Amino acid sequence: MPEGSKPSFAFLLLKEHPYGREMLHQILSEGFIPSIIITEDSAIGDEEREKFLKRIEGKEVAPTIESQIAELEGNGISIMHVEVPIHNSENVMPHISDMELDLIVFGGTRIIRGEILDHPKDGVINSHPGLLPDCRGSASPAWSVYHDIPIGSSTHFCDNGIDTGELLLTREAPVTRGMTYEDLCYDTLVLAGVLMKEALMAYEAGKWDDMRHPQGESTHPTFRNAPEEVLEVVREKLAEQSYAHYVD
């Protein structure tokens, strides 16, 4: 892609998930407009959305996808928006197979593998609300506190593993005494959107070749959703201020 031009990309997310809403809001603020938005409308997506809204309860959520699209249309910018029952090749590829995409951007999805990952010219990228490689998988802020891993977010390429692709950006989120689990979930959500915006800005500037690098190995497993007993320990550590990585 010529340096200084905006990429052509598809944006995938679970229906009205706060993660995707924030990320779209961030990237639109710098003029990165998807060629197509593909939303997964599913029972699991609904469950994940409600679960995440509970994690950031009381925090301001970015405008809905529909309202962000409507604002663009009010400014004369049209975006194709389609819904699929699941983000797999069978449902997604018919919408993008004839599109010459530079990238696909994941704005909060389930695990996606297969043909979708091979379609765009310059790869598929995702922002993850945990520092890679030490915090792969689900519920990253919870597991970070539980295992005393620094809190942060990462933007990385997607491969057929779980959060294992090459890194573009990582950044710690400062954790101060008195912060709650909801604060950490919200801060990593916003930071993930910021890092995606910065990654696209770096792509536009032709800097990816200098930025991308392998993750390396982690001593931690790939985490699954945190059960209630883990969340109890997390909340206790934050209340007692015994987490290992406070900045104050």
C-alpha cells in the first residue's frame, strides 16, 4: 500500500458489544472507515455483550454501531453493514471474497480461524485487553490481578492460535490504589481501542515492518473465563491493595 493512504478493511464484531463500539469510535476519529462492518448476531454474542457490560457497570459506553454508522451517513459516507449468525468462513467470505482488502480488523469477536485469516493482503489484526504473551485468552484483567501480571492491552496479528500472532503494540495501563475490577476492565477496553487506532496510523505511515515482532513464550497458560472463586480473590486483592503492580 502506498505510504500515506488509508487501508481498505473489514471490521468484525459481536452485535453492539461495547468493545467493538469503542474501537470503531476510536478508529473513526482518525478517519479510518471500514469498507464493510460484519456483525455477528447470535445468542452467544448476546451473552458475551451482557457479561461485558456487567464488567464495566457504571462506565460510559461508546455510541452504538448503528448510531456511528448513521452519523457517517449524515455526512455523506456510506458503509456496508451486514449481520451473520456466526463469524466463520461460510458466512463471512461471501461478503468479502470480491473485495480487495488490505486488512481485517477484529473489534471483539469469538475465536476465528480458517479462510478469513488468509484473505486480506496485509493480515488480520486484533486488540486484546491483556499484555501478551503473558495474558492470553479470556478475562485478562481478572487473571492479571490474580497472577500479579501487569495490566494492559496489546494489538497483534491473528493466526490459528489464541492470541499468539506477532505483536504490533503493547502498553501497560496504570493501576492506582482504590481502583476496582470494573475500572480495570474499562481501562483495558479503552486502551485496546486506542492501540488499534495507533496501529492503523502506523500502517498508514508504512511503519509495520519495523514494529511487528514475535511474542515469545509465556510461563502462564491460555486463560479461560474466570470463575467466581477467582473473581473473589481479584476483588479481595484490589480491596486490600495487595496487587503487585500499583503505580502509586
